Amino acid sequence: MSTTQPAPALIILAAGLGSRYGASKQTAGIGPDGEWLLEYAIHDALAAGFKQIVLVIRTESHDELAQRLAPHLAGRGELQFVEQRLDNIPDGCKVPENRSKPLGTGHALWCCAPLLHGPYAVINADDYYGHDAFALLANHFRRSDDPAMVGYRLDQTLSAHGSVNRGVCRVDAAGHLVDVSEYIGIARGNAGTITGTAPDGSLQALAGDTVVSLNCWGLTPALLPDLDAGLRAFLAAAGERDEYFLPHAITTHLATHRRPLSVLCTGNNWLGLTYADDRERVATAIAGWHAAGTYPTPLWPHA
């Protein structure tokens, strides 16, 4: 990170509805003191040198999140909230009639654009990315102005309780991202083979060491004009349930400007809450890290 740009910001996408989980994943008590997964991301990002924390939220969740998080970040970092609303869209655009669900991760980041003046990471609120993810991104921005992403092995990101959706990456020999394709319904079969449905609708076998994106991005303000243009094009043709996906916006940006995006592979474990039955495994793993001293117990000192 050069001396002329600010410390990176962390954007946490916390406006999703969590339909498969059956409850609010963003505020599910997972840690030994009831900590949320997004609190571990904040803790790890602050330790890596991030200073600005921005949560993209639904309007009704603001008070709960602010009351919980503001005391923890006092004196540690700047906490800001951005509401992802259907009426927060580019001038001259409109959403489909009868639309109720959020417009997608690309729109969520678009809502943050006025706050983004330097490098920033973008993550999901209901994933545990590991402390190395934020250290990798902070170190990347100390030496480069190019975007990056943290990549994970596919076979380390599956759920034993149902299928998952993943951004399957093609990476070139130089370690740069070629493209990301959204595969849905990824699961391990009885014979151990991993399969998923490709964007063209075909069922395909996937290797366990395939690099996947879990929406852990390191980006810069250079993306924002293309993000806006892509959102406008999306809204011009969107149906009631279509979503503007951030990986698609990033891939389009890279292709348009021929910009490299570094894939930073981590050996840290990924954990996520796709289904309610995932909670026990996630809580057990995090309890083990507390017991080993990886995290203090409780995560934040009590006031």
C-alpha cells in the first residue's frame, strides 16, 4: 500500500435473506461468547491494518448491528452502515414491479460507492475467511494498485448438509484470474465425485483442488464506473428474481480494461452457514481456535 492512499476498507455484505439457513445468519451466535461470524472478520481485518468497516444491511437490522458493534470498534476503527434498498439505484433506472428480494451483490457494493476512496475488501457476512485472508489482501495493497481475490480449494468449501453455489475460477500460469463462472448445486456424490451445474445448465464434474471465489475480493475505486454501467444495463432488462452478481461485474471490468487480478491462495480453513445444520461444525471449529489461543475469549473485552 503506497503512502498516498488510505488504509484499506472492509465492506461486509450483510443484507442477504438466508433462505436456506432459515434464520438470520448475520446475527447467529457462533463463538463461545455468542460472537457472530462477521465479528471474526472485523477482528481479523483490524489486526491486518484495515481501518474502515462498512456494513451493507437491510434497514430493519441497523439498530441491532449498531448497538452490538459500535462499542467493539470504538477506538479501533471507523464503523459505517449502508442500507441496500430497492429505491437506491442509479438515476433514471427502475426495479421490476413486484420485486421484493435484494438486487444482488453487485448492487450492494454499488450502494457503498460514495464511501470508497482507496482500496477495499468485499466479503460476505455469513462466511469465515480466516485471518490470513485479510493479511494477504493488506500486503497485496502495500505493493500493488491492481485488484485481487482470495482463493480457496473447492473441496474445503462444501457443506455436508446440501449443495452450495460457488464462483469457479480459471487462473493463468502467472496467478492471475482469467474468469469466474457461477456454478450452482455443487455437492459431493456417494462416490466422492464433486459435481455442479455450469452457467449453461450442464452438470459437470469438478476437481477438488479447483480454485473458487467466496466473495473475498480486494478491489479499488477503478471498478466503480463499470459497476454503475453494469447495474444500469442489468436494471434495463432484469426480471423479478434476477440478481446483479459482483463476480460478473468484476470479470467484465477486467476484460474491458485488460487489468490483471491476482489470485491469493490461502491455507486457512473456510467456514460458512449455508444450512442450519452447518452451525454445529462451525461453532466447534471456532471454539477450538479460542481454546488454542488463536482468538481471545471473549473475542472483544467486555466494557
